[in-house]
Amino acid sequence: MSHDQGQTLVHMVNQIAANLSGGRETTETVEGVCTHLEKFWARAMKQRIVASLDEPDSGLTPLARQAVERLAERQTAKAG
């Protein structure tokens, strides 16, 4: 995926996090965002957003980053 597509995914996950958080960053909210990504995002989208964790300034909000980190952990657990 191109850089623009990666930025679009970052924007999307930030919006999902903002919409699900209701202004609060809780464990349940992180779980909700992660579950949303698992259920509704294509594998390629999930792989690209996880890869964005390696970028120094990915643009992910703290809540979105936590959810993507959890997604990455789950993907690693499934693969292993």
C-alpha cells in the first residue's frame, strides 16, 4: 500500500477510536476498537495498520495505538 493509503487507515482507526471512546480511554474502549478492526477490516488493512506501529510518527492517537498494539499481539498469538 502507498503512504497515502497508510495515512487513510491511520485516519480511519483514529476516527473509530474517537467514536467508540466517548472521550474516555479505558481498557474496554481499547478492546472495542481492536475487536472492530478484527471483525470489519480486511487482512491487508490490518497488516498495514500494524506495520504503521514501526513508523516514528504514524499519526495514531494514543487510544488507537493501544488498540493496534493489541491487534498486533493477537495476530502474533494466532500465527504462533
